[in-house]
Amino acid sequence: MSKTKPKSAKTSKKSIYDRDLDRNPANHQPLTPLTYLDRAARTFPEHIAVIHGDLRRAYGDLYARCRRLASALAKRGVGRGDTVAVLLANTPEMIECHYGVPMTGAVLNTLNTRLDAAAIGFCLDHGEAKALIVDREFAMTARAALKQAKVKPYVIDVDDPVFTGAGEPLGKIAYEAFLEKGDPEHDWAMPADEWDAISLNYTSGTTGDPKGVVYHHRGAALLALGNVITANLAQHAVYLWTLPMFHCNGWCFPWSLSIVAGTHVCLRQVRAPAMYAALSQHEVTHLSGAPIVMSTLLNAPDDQKQALPHTVHFLTAAAPPPEAVLAAMNDAGFEVTHLYGLTETYGPAVVNTWHAAWNDLPSDARAAKKARQGVRYPVLEGLDVRDPDTLASLPADGESIGEVMFQGNVVMRGYLKNPKATKAAFAGGWFRSGDLGVKHPDGYIQLKDRSKDIIISGGENISSIEVEDTLFKHAAVSAAAVVAKPDEKWGETPVAFVELKDGRQVSAEDLIAWCRERLAPYKLPRQIIFGELPKTSTGKVQKFVLRERAREG
């Protein structure tokens, strides 16, 4: 795309199209995903919008409940610029919050349910939460967080009947009772400006306090549309919630489903039996998740698996999926679409758009194509691999490593109350992802590592992803993560942490020999450590933990 800047409106000559053709309410409205639900409810009021356990809720009812929530919050004084934090699982209430909270002009802050009390307390304070909606499962953590926090939000309890574990109510009112205070015909507010904040998402905070990423209505509306295009969401698609909705607002799929009047199939826990049962019973068409979700499906015992009613579209991101997993998913009846993005880009904004001609490639070559991150979403204006110092665009040779950078309407507004970090992230007019990658001759990008994960051994750059992918191709390996270990001679050397499949055994020597047949000598892991890999709630391996283990020997 052209990067030529338009002339200033003050100096450019006005044309005939600049006279008497002004914006007005009839021809210009702010973009927002909230209108998608309004349309779905008016068009398909009886179509099932939400499935959860024995619950079946139609679009007309979903819309009325979202309006009740907005009305009840407004009566509590919640309005434009206020933060409503939620600590919820993938339940109907979480979907309703994605509409009901911004219908008041407020900002939805979906909290990571795996965080400890201190981290949640920090987020509540930093986001200045005015209300907190919390599931009974997480009430104990929330109670401890509120004791530490300075803010005193109005607490609303969700008691999900599907959850059978322990947990005492925390607030003064139950969610259903709170909704009764609201008006199902509430005349909710469109944003005054599409640049208004719609949600607040905190990064994982692996190197200090998490940063608050602010989304706007325009970006959410566009990314939701981008999902429909890139995921091939047909009318009345059925989406299984294996991806946490707290993560990048579920990649904006809570809003995408309303565009096609699709059905949300809620799932509290990502377990193979529950996933296969839902896939079969509800004729699921789409689901999303990190590669760990694919591994859970593929490695399930045969007695837990069920035949798929049709080809199921699986959207994966978080980490580059190993080629062996992609091939196995295809054989199991899943069509995998590889996405890439960050919290700062509303979730996925890059897609491995597939070429029909690639279907005729040999299996290994086809999987290698699938492993690339791809090209920009139709709603993203700029994607490139650039030199982080000069900002020069690097050659599309598949070898020149630079930083992956973004430009466009689905890039965050910035980091809340952190102008220094915002300025650094946007330096030079591009959002700097911190991911290192290459451009292939066809323009597709492929990640090689995070800038902090690249291993420099004896002056040579080693991609941890390349070594991990090699290890994963071994039949006994379930997961692998490679990090740098300080070395007096080489500066750094690669160390591999390996998780084996159930019932499989292999020695460290055999794995290193396996790598020796497939990698240059300087890329070989110097040490193999077996055990379960530490992961975040979204399936990402916590490499900072492994780096510390490697340093400690």
C-alpha cells in the first residue's frame, strides 16, 4: 500500500467534493460492534444464540438481557469512561458483558482468571474499576484482591449452575437479581466517537506489572468483521468457546458471532471429553485456541474421541504450531487456519491465507506452508518486517530477520496511563511487536522468535522456534521449549525443555542425535531437561520461567 502522506487540509485545494457534502447523522455513524447484536436480534430473534449446559438462549433474549445489564449499570452511575472489571469463565454472562457494559459507554476489563490476588488487585486499581462482576469459582481470589486494592468497586456475583465446585458469594447482589433492576427495552448509548474506549486488556506482565491495552469501538468493529472474512464464518455458524474470552476479548469473536447470528457454545474447562461431546452434539463449525488445544484433542484416548459431523475449522494462534501437529489435525478432520497477532492488535490481525495450489504439495511441504503466520487481515492497513533501528523494510528473501511491525485501525489506542511505553511501542509510526521474523518472496511473514528469545551463540543467531519444531517431530515428544543458557565460551547455548507423550520414553542422547540429523551443529541443544512445561492460561509456554531454570542449572 502507498505510504504517501496526504497534503494538509489547510494547504490542499478544495474540490467540488469538499463543498456542501458534510457529515451528518444520516450519512455518518461511529463504528461499533454493538450494532451487530441489535441487527441479529431483530433479524433472528428466535435463533439460538447461546448454549451452556442445559441452557438454550435465543438472540431476542440475549439482546434483552444485555440491555437490562446496561440499564442496571447506568442506574448505579456507571457511564462513559468508567471501568467495569469482570472475573468470569466462558459463560453466557461473559458474552452479555461484552455488549451490556459498553452499551453504557463504560469500558469492559476482562481479567485473566489465572492471575493471583496481587495481580488482580493491581489491575483493579490501575483500571480504577467501578464495578466488578465475579464468578463464584474465582470469589476467593477476588476477595483477597479486593483486600489489597485501593478501589472499592460494586461487586456482582455470578453463580453458574454448571460450576459444581466450592466458592462463596462475594458481593451484595447476584447477577440475575441485578439484571432484574434493568430495563429490557433500555435505549442504550452508541459511542459519541468511535475512538471511545470499549475494552481494557492487561498483558501477561511477565517482566513486571502488566500493561493495560486500550481498544476502541472502531477497532473492535473492524476486527470482528475481519474474523468473519478470514475464518469463513457462514450465517448461523456454531462456535465452541475453547479460547478464553478474557484473552483479547476472545479475539473479538463475542462480537463476530452476532454478525452471522451464530451460536456460542460455552465451555468452562478445556478438556478432551467435553470438547468432543460439544463438537459432535452441537455440530460445531469453528473453534479457536493455542497449539496446546490441538494437542489435547489429538492426544485424547480413543474412548474419549467422537466422530466429527463435518470438517471443523480450527483457528490457532499464540505460538507457531509445529508442522507435525498441523498434519495430524488435517488427518483428524480439522481444517486449521493459522492466525497471528498480539493483545495490542485486538488478537489476530494476520492470517495464513491458503492457496488452493498448495493442497497438491507433499504433506511436509504443505505443513511448512501452514506454519507461516501469513499476510495482513483485510482490516489491517500495514504489516511488514523492518529493521528496528532504521525502520527500513527488509528484503522478502525468507532469510533477513527483522521486527514484525503493524499499522492500522486494529492497533490499540495505547497503554493506559503509560505514555512512555505507548511512545516506545509506536516509535516511527509503526507498532513494534517485539517479534522477529522474515518475509518470504510471496510476501508471507514467518516468525523466527521473540526478540528476547533469540539465542546468540558464538555470534550466530539461533531460532528457538526452529529447534522446537525439530524436537516436536519426534514421535515421543508432546511439547518442547528452547531457551538460552549463559555460557562462558559461546555467550549463550540452547537448552531444551521437553514434555513427553503419555507412555512414551526417549533419552536425551537420542533426542540430540535426532536433532543432529536435521539441524546445523551450532543449533543443537546442549542439554535436554524432561518435565511438564509451565504454561499461561492461554497455552503459551512461560519461557521466562525456563530461562531462570536454565540459569540455575
